[in-house]
Amino acid sequence: MFARVVVLSPVQRVEEEPAFDYTVPDDLADRVQVGSLVTVPFGPRPLYGIVVGLPERPAVPETRELIAVVDPEPVLTPVQIELARWMSGETLAPLHECLQLMLPPGVVGITDSMLEVVGEVPPGARLGPVERRLLALLQRRGPLRGGQLDRAFRGQDWRSAAERLVRRGFLRRTPVLTPPRAHPHMVLRVRLVPTADREAALKGLRSPVYETILSLLRAEGRPMEVDWVYAHTGCSRYHLDKLEERGLIVLEAEEVWRDPLEGKVFLPTRPLPLTPDQQAAWTALQSAIHDRRSAVFLLHGVTGSGKTELYLQAVAEVLDQGRKAIVLVPEISLTPQMVSRFAARFPDRVTVVHSQLTDGQRYDVWRRARAGLVDVVIGPRSALFTPLSPLGLIVLDEEHDPSYKQDSRPAYHARAVALHLARLTDATVILGSATPSLESYLRAQRGEFHLLTLGRRILGHARRLADLQAVYHVPHTRYRALREGPPQARYLPLPSVQIVDMRAELKAGNRSIFSRALARALDEALQRGEQAILFLNRRGRATFVLCRDCGFVSRCPRCDVPLTLHGRPATLVCHYCGHREPPPAECPRCGGSRIRHFGLGTEGVEAAVRERWPEARLLRWDWDTARSAEAHWTILQRFSSGQADVLVGTQMIAKGLDLPLVTVVGVISADTALNLPDFRSAERTFQLLEQVAGRAGRGLRGGRVVIQTYHPDHYAIQAVERHDYEGFARKELAFRRSLDYPPYVRMARLLYRHRDPRRAEVAARDLAEDLRAALRREGLPTTDLIGPAPAFFARLRGYYRWHILIRHADPPAFLRSVGVPPGWRVDVDPVSVL
């Protein structure tokens, strides 16, 4: 028997797939399957690998024996292996990296090295200080692994010292594999033996604690965790061991799932009656799900139009068929609200996956899914790789969001992966958004996707609205009954949008960050006890610090960007590498004292609100205040329950949140992304502003939106004023077609980084020349290559960055034919070219 294995380590690419054939020993033959995690010999070292095939004959004349099977069950399904192959081909990432994406942390151990001293080191040997410390540590403690040495030499380059000592023959390095760190969580429980002769067994045990333990267990009536027994009785493990020796109790180790939703309560809900628009969309969705065919639906619904209810009913339909569903949200901040809705509709059948769970929680969610104990998984893009089978539905909420694209290698887009996964599993895909990506919209116009439209806000039912009116003492609402559809359903027009020209505000003498219209709207909302949202997509107090005498700007020493002023006490922070330094009291260039802070971030907006409306209760929601899923949940709960009047935030507040008490949304500056050198800047601006505007008017009194801008005539901002997605899409698509830009042609971005600016430039120019030659060989214009040029962020984290853009019908195939040298980052179909 033979196994074809992809080793989970960088190797030179061979043929189409870097897989190697091994002989399976007879004692492992019944345990090796496609998808098994194994260890294999590879050159002089052992490596972890995934079995991707069981060929009848090996591809090479001589094979080595597979060493061991790490997990008794396959860690990947055949569908996941096929999906990884496709991802590798599309992203030009090594196959092993695509396979590892689908495994939770800790399932695969680490390839490491063991270092030990060899013989005697001559007393007169010339050694550096790190070399001396390393030798002394190994002589004192014996052989150590690289991970142990990392902890002993924090912040020091011990590896270079070790390499020199190995070359000189003072150290020996042996490759080793660390075992996987992911393990089931075991809890020790105490069980009473009811048939035991208690009186006889307790003879000779004088401490009253023994009787206390037995009385507690009898009163509880079921096994108890030892920690609870310790807490209630004051006993120790010694006492429990004595009772077990005498047959009065049994100590049992029991596995406990680490459930990320443990302790959370969700009140069950029932399906809502559908409006005519929803029913028309549901008929199409239900037909595709019933036929068990792979179909893609673009659900274009304005904010509050009832897209989530269609997701819920689609999931219910799939579950009734015995199939399972994945629901994707673009960011962790959206996960709590989506989880609460799905868990309320499908009790005990929903779980969540995201990067801020503990490794143990992610491992247990993965094992429960593999065992078929989970029906619905909710999370950001990584949730796509949960091993649900059979899969019947994939939902991408806010499908336009750039967060669905992974920045690091493999640079995959969750939408593209979801579409291919659906083709492999005959699953239905729903792409939902109030502002669909132009890629999806054009494919729907061409008939590749089924376009479903929800044009009206359905924000309540009569009974619930009456209850809310009583709670909040609102005598009248702007909700209207539908002429057709459920008699209880109520709808509300989209909020009015007012565009404020900040140039006119300056001419009128208003130098505040709040226009007169926005200040009036906030005054009125606060007087009526209503809530408001203020949006600015920049963090910090000030965006840069300037010397007004010589023009010096405090910049990050490792990145080509100004430092942002944060917090009190004030600190200058780089948003790209995390560098921090105190703000200068005087100019480091000219010694001047006229240091001023310019620009505005969310902290600055927060301070301005406190100064202008000191009585307002205020919350801020940005990366600085919400770095964990729990923090997102806390802020959302506090604001939605009315514990704050004004919420200041970045793009986190723009994404699909349902905040029914908000009547005013103010956009402090609509121009932050509008003039960036990225062909998607207008699309990003329209999507962000329309999504922010959608947070207003979902309550009993309706709402209004005030957008402040220095570009009131830009077509993206004018389209937001009219809530006119179709008009914006027509204009933007015409612009893209005239320039031959996506979505009319595919594009790839190649990025090179080096600490030496000259070497970065030379590498970029050399590859650009090779790409131009390849375009000429294919008879394509060399204008399909843009660049090379320094990236918009020309230096980040100490690396100089050059990039190249290439337009081609099939960028992955073209780049494979050319051969991209090592060191280049390839991003096929990039969502940003900055």
C-alpha cells in the first residue's frame, strides 16, 4: 500500500503538485486514509504531512516508509483537499499552506531542532557573548529545543550564534517534531457509589471532612467536578483518594467540550411572515435548495429590507433536508448580533468560529463539526473551512466587504472560495448586501448569478411596534402598513440624506468639526432622548503632528507614514507597525516650540462631543476600544439597550448592525477614502457611506443622515444622497470599462519588499521586463502591465515596497508560465492596490 503525501513544510515545487509517495507499513494500513495527518521521513528530518491520495503504484521506483498516523480520524475531507488544490492554483500559494488553512491551531505540531553540546570546548576558543551564554545554558541543562531557546533568549538572535557553533563543531543539531498541542479538555468528576457499605468503609477515618464529602454527593444526586467538591467541603485530593481506595466514590475523567457559546441565553424565535418582495425572493431560493443544485443568488436589499429573515428561512430549509450551513460575516464585530439571531431560531444547533476564540475552543468546534454535532457555523472568512458535511448552504452577509479578502498568503477571497466550495458540494450560495460589489453586480447582470431585489425597509410588526411605543412613550411613528402582504408588517422609507458642503461652512465662519446642520440634528435628538451615531474612518486624536516653523512632521522611523496622536497622556503611534513615542515638546529639526496637532480621528471627535454636549452619554467603538469579540459585544449591548446617547466609531459601526433607537447619523468627513490612488476608491466611499446611512431611521421615529464633505459634487456622494445604487453602478462601471479595469478584466498585483531600497527597485524592474516580454509573446499589449512603481505606502516596518499590476484574462496561468521569483507577494484579484 502506498500513500501520496503533501508535507506541511516549504519544499521545492515539483510537477503540478508537491506530493511525495511513501510505503505504508502493514501495521498502519488500516489507519491511513485520504486526509490523514501523518509523519514521514523527508531527507534527514521527519515532517508532518497530509495524505492526499492512495495510488496503486508509486510515482518513483524507491519509496521510504511512512512513520506514524497522528490522528486516528482524517483531519481533512476529500472536498477540502480538492478545494485546497484549487486555491493553490488560483492564488499561486504552496499547496501545504492552503491545506493548513483548513486546520485549527495546534492540530499540527511544529518542526523544530534539538541542540546539544558535542565534546569539550577549548578554553581559548574565541566566542561572542551570545555564543558563550548558549553553550553555558546547554552544558547546564542538556539538549534543548528551539522553542525552549526562544524563551531563554527573548529578543536576542541566538540562531545565528547556534549556526556558527554548529559549523565549528561545538554543537550538534538534530531535527525533531513537537507533538500537536491541541488536546481534548478533560475534567475530573467524583461519583458516589450508592451500594457501598458506608459505615464499614469509614472506619479509621477520623476527619469529619469524609462525612461532609459523602453528604454533599448524596444531596447533589449526580457526579460533581472535583473543583466544586474542594470548594464546598474544604477537602484535598488526599481525602478523595482515601474514599476511592475504600470503594465509597469513583474518580472519573470526562471530556468536556469548550463551547464558545456556553452560558449565553437565547430566547427562541419563530419565522416571520414574508412581504411580497421577500416571498418572490424566497420562492427562487427555496426552489434551488429543494433541487440540491449549486446556484448563486445575489440578494440586493436595502438596509432593513429583511435579508436576514431570508437567510434564516434558507438555513431552516437546508436543515430540514439533513444538510448543514455556513454563514459568513465580514468582521468579528458583526458576529454577536448574527449569532444571537441564528441561535434563537435554531437552539443548540449553532456555533461560532473566529480568531479570538481560544485555541482549545477552536479545536473543539472543529472536532464537533467533524463528528457531525454542529449544523450551523457562523464567523468571518475562516469559518468556510469548518468540516461540515453534507453542506447545503453558504451565506455571505455584506458580500461587498473587503474584509473577505485575506491580506497574507494564501491571498484568497472568501467569496471566490465559497463559490468553488458550493460547486464541489452542490450547495446554494446567497450573497447579501445593500451595496453589492461591482464584480457580483456585473455577474448578476450577465446572468451568471440570480439577482434578487428587496427595495423596501421592513422594520417591524404592528404588535412589536406597539410594545416599543409604550416602553419609550412615543405616541406616533412613521411606519406605514403594506398595501399587499402580511397585515401586521410595517415599512419605513429610507432616511433622508443631507449633504453639507464644508467649504460653505468655512466661508460662513464655522470652523467647528460639526456643521450647523449636524449640530442642530444632534441638539434635537439629544433633547428628545434619542440616539445618534458619528462616523469617521480614522482613529486617534490627530492624524499628524507638525512644526509650524520648519514644516517637520513626526514620522514613524520604520514606515513612510506620519505618526498619529493618541490618548491621554498623549502618545504618537504608528498604525502599521505599532511604534510608539512621546510627542515632541520642541521640534527635533529646528528646535522651535510651535508644535501643532492637525487632522482628526475618533478620539478627537469624542473629545469635541464631550466639549459641545457635556451632558451626553458617550461611547467610542474603534480598534482601540474593541480588540476582542467580548468588547464588541459589550459596546453593542450597552448602546442598543440605551445606556449611551452618542456612539462615535470607525467602519465597525457601518456593517449590518441593527440599532433601532438611532435617529441621527453624522458622517464627520466623507472624503477620507475618496481621493486615494486606488481605482476602487469611489466604490469603497459609496459603499461605506450608504452602509453608515443605513444605521439611521430603523427606530420608531425614523431618522436622518448628515454627510459632511469637501466634494459635494462627486457622483459617489450624490448617489448616496439619493440612495441610488443602480445609478452609481452604471457610472462607475462605465468608468471601469473605459480604463479596462476590473470587473471587466482580471488583475494581479505583485509586491516586493526589501530593506535596501535599491535592491527593491532593481527586483521590480527586472520582473517587469520579464512580464512585458511574456505579454509580447502572447500578442498582448505591454500597456496591460502597470508599473513598476513604489507602492502608495512606500516603506512599512522597515521594508521598501515596489509593486506591479498586470491585467490578463487568466492571471494565475500567465504568472505560472512566466515564473515569479522568490520574495514576491502575489495577490490575484486584489481588493486594494495601495
